[in-house]
Amino acid sequence: MVQARITKLLNASLVELSKSKYASTIVMPAKKDIFGNWTKSHMCGDYCSKNKQTHLNKYAKPLLEEIFDALGQAKVFSTLNLKFSYC
């Protein structure tokens, strides 16, 4: 069943084979219909192993109170946007 679905998706160019370390496995859980009966299974990505490879943000976002305290009584605010060109 899985091989037939993968072949169909490959032939339609909707997926491609990958040997990447970020490729995920698939699972085939059963699905309920509108009446609550279990029907045929559907193909889903299993990203549990990929979630273990991700790194959490080590730096906490500053609290708004801390930002306002740092600004103090400032009257002028500015932002600087830079655009880099790699030509």
C-alpha cells in the first residue's frame, strides 16, 4: 500500500527521493469518517526524530517592561535597516 502511494506521488512529481539527514519517515494512521467509523489509512510524515535534532532558542526574549525601563524617558526612536547585496 505504501509503495503504491509513493510510486503514484513520484510519477506525479509531487515528491522526490532524498538521502538528506533531514528526510522524515512516514506513518500510516487510520482515519475516522464523519460517522466515527475507522476507514483506510492515510500517509503522514513522522517528525519526532527531526524535532529531537532542532535546537531550542538559548536566548530568552526580553520582557516589555525591561525594554521600556531601558528606554527611560527617550523622546526619539530610530530603526536602521540594512540591505546586503551579494553580487
